[in-house]
Amino acid sequence: MKKTIITVLLIIISFYQSSAQKPQLNSKEGPVFSEFSYQGKDDIYDKNPLKADEFYTPILQGCYPDPSITRKGNDYYLVNSSFAMFPGVPIFHSTDLVNWKQIGHVLDRESQLKVEDSRISGGVYAPDIKYNPYNDTFYMITTEIAGGMGNIVVKTKDPAKSWSDPFKLNFEGIDPSLFFDDNGKAYLVHNDSPDKGTELYQGHRVIKIWEYDLQKDQVVPNSDKIIVNGGTDITQKPIWIEGPHIYKKNNKYYLMCAEGGTGDWHSEVIFVSDKPTGPYIPAKNNPILTQRYFAKDRANKVDWAGHADLVETPDGNYYGVFLAVRPNEKQRVNTGRETFILPVDWSGEFPVFENGLIPLKPLLKLPNGVENKTGKNGFLPNGNFSFTESFISNELDYRWIGIRGPREKFIVTGKKGLKIIPFQTNIKATSPTSTLFYRQQHAAFEAKVKLSYQPKSEKDLAGITCFQNEKFNYVFGLTKKGNDYYLVLERTENGKSTVIASQKTDINNLLYLQVTAKGDDYSFNYSFDGSKFNNLGGVVSGDILSTDVAGGFTGNLIGLYATSSNDILP
């Protein structure tokens, strides 16, 4: 009897704790956002219009780093890192490598993604997606640096549907990748630290391989072996050998890795072996992809190219997806690391990215027989596209994300638009915030939204945030002081916040908020009619929205933000 009472009490406590964490979605409080629009305005697209036989790269603009790709039949699937974004690991589908649709996220449940107290650049790193034809199963393996998760694998028969809960893997290190040999055996490779006491220099890393048990979804104990020590030539002290993938061609095994770190010395290198477990011999023509050798001030600069993955088409051709960045005129990276694609020439012994060793161009020739349908029929757009959102539908576009927790805990969509039920945390917290984010996808852009809101106290604020991370961001919103309402603009740099400008305003009028950028120059504007905008705070620098200043691995996110824990005083 005593046991039963305790069990019932525990269930009741659990229910109330769970309820306390969820917003009261029927609450009348909270701002309503509607008429969101985003417009890209990059010069490079205006000056390089597409011809009928061309398409743009990057294929995924904005913060979509660390791409991995696989194929089943005529269907290609691609995934990206998502760090503390929720849901995590966006997944895309294509039948031609040009026209892509997002079909969801691999990690879309709290049982899979435990990032609630993670910094923005923690969480999910370098996912790898593989199709195993021998059991007709898709696998996504990654390192989740949060919530005690570590290295995990999830799987599914259909990538457009639900993926399994994680299987935690028994090894240290990062960047795991699976390889399925044509005899049915499976292997796992990853980056790791050298054995204790053998690290020779800062950035010295190794690549390890394990046998992988498909029945247990676990590495085979004590099967690990170092197959690359340091990189292509350890006497040159190469740094950060990582992002490994194994491919098989003509009965040879090829190990491709990123080398040089994910910054301006980034590259992709290749090794070959007669066996999956090595020894692996580096190609003499390494690197096979990099942008590190060119003038720093070159026009239309693409940089940091690396962290690649290859896929073979049904007709035997190869393509490679990889990350790179497009710095603005101040050489700052605000859009984050993006997903690019190039054809790969594998007519010789080793694969080489076509034109991957010269300055990258924005235009590529379409593969034979492919029509460019980007931006049509649900395919993701490229170039200077526009995106609009009314928030009337019950289902959000997949491009909208939360941070550290599900969007569904703070949003309601309906006839009037998107209601955000404010959390008692603000944007500077390393915990879930009530903010719905859209990635900045151009160096020059305009984003605006209509806001209906009446803050009750100085603790209430709603508006727009430009968010690189919890310590580097802008907040532009409406709050209250005494009996008056104020528009405020705050800059937070390395955790120190400064109010740039504040202005008393009349909330009886409709309020539109807008952020524009042209390279490093950002402006925050407001309007009462949606067409004539006034500036608040002048032109401000986007420096704190760049990875160069703020650090980390993400790009700027444009957030629709509300809080009941505002600390900005007009």
C-alpha cells in the first residue's frame, strides 16, 4: 500500500513538473507576429543571372554546415549539423542534386535531443547519413555534445518519417561515420585525440576505425585501430584531421577527411588502402579541395572549403557536398558555413573536386537532363529569393527553428498569426528561450514582421533579435516603463549589454519591425503602416553577428522573440 501511494505521488509530481514547463497556450497574454517577409539582396546574384543550363551553389544558403549525403536508388538525402537548434539535423531530399526539398529533421524529439542547457555551438556536430542496402536501413550517426549523450546513432526505413531513439555508442572522440562494405560487414571511423602522452603539437589528432555490430548497434569492443596519425604528413604538423568518410571503388578503400581546421586553412584530403582497416596511404596530389591559397581580398570570396562527402549517381558520376563561407566586405562571416556542391572527377586513381582548387564560382552547369526548379513546387529557392510566412497554418515551415527546446512549447498559430507565450528567460540565457528563428541567408537582406503587442510591465518585451549566440546579439523590441511604451535597441557583446537607442511610442498604432543588412551594416527600423520605415539607433555594425568576433560555428539567426524576463531599461 505504501509503495502504491509513493508511486501515485511521484506520478502527480511528474505531471505538475511537466505542466509547469509548458506555456499555457490558451493564455491571452503574449505578442502576435504576422506578415513575416524576408528578401535577399546580394549583388553577386544580380550580377550573375542564371542561364537555362545553370544553377547556383551554395545549394543551401545560410547556416547549414557539415553536409553529409547518401543515395538509395534515385533518391538523395542530405543532412547538416544543427548544434543547439531544435529540432535538430535538418534533412533534405532530391532526385537530381539540384532541386532540394526539406523533408523534416532527424532529431525532432526531446528523447533524441538533450540540448536544453547547451551553448548554441554545443549540441549536434557533424552528422553522417548512410544507406545500408544489406538491411534496407538508413543510419544517422553524430556527436551530441550535450545532455550526457556523446556519440549516438539513430535509424529508420524511411528518412521522411520518424527516426529511432538514440543508441549511445561506446567510444570517445567526434565526427563518427559508418561504412558498409559489400560483404555486409560494417565499420565506424571517427576523429579522436592521440593516445595519452603521445600528442606532439596543438591540433594533433588521429582517425580511428572500429568494427561495427549491426545487430547490437554498437562498436565491437577492443576492435579500434588508429589508421591516420596527425594527417597526410605528420612531419608538417597538420592540424585537426576530422570528418572522415570511407568509400569503395575498384576494390580499393578510400578514406577522405577534412584537414587544417574549419577556418581559413580548411581542406579536404584523400587516402587509399587495400583493406578497410588500412594501412592508408595519402594521395600525392592532396589536398583535393581547398580555398586557402588565394588572395585574401579577392572579389566574391568563398573560403574555408572542406568537410566534404561524396555520392555516386546512378550513371556512375560523382558529386561532392562540402561546407564553405562567403565573408562580407569586412571579411566577416555572418551567414555561417553553407552547403556547396561540385562535380567530382574520379577518372584517375583519386577523386578531385572539379574547379575545387581555384577560386569558387557561384554558377554550375546543370547535370545532363536536369531542369532547375529551385523555388518552384516546394523546392528550396536559391539566389536572391524571398520568403513569406503568414503563420496561419498549423504546421510551420521546416526553416523555422527553436533553440534548446521544442517550438511547440511556446508558440500558437492561428487566424491572426503567431502567438508567442513568453518564457521567464531572456535571449542571454543558456536555456530554452521563447524565440522562433529564421537563418540569415544573404549578406544583404531585409526582414520585417508585423507585431501586435501590449507589454504589461518593464519585464515584458517582444520584437526581433539578431542572434549569433547568447553572448553576442542585438535585441530590437517593444517594452514598457511606468505608463509609457518604448522601442529599444540593445547590443550585447561578449555578455556586456548596451542600450544603443530607445524611443517612446504609441502602441495604439499597428507596429512593424524591420532589420536590414548590407554586408557589415545593419539597421533596425519601425513603421506604423508597413511601408514607411523610421530608423532607431542609426547604422550599427554586424561584427558581433559574425563567427570571427563571436566565435562558435553558427550563422546569424533572425528571431521573433518574446520574454517575461526583460532586462533592457529604456
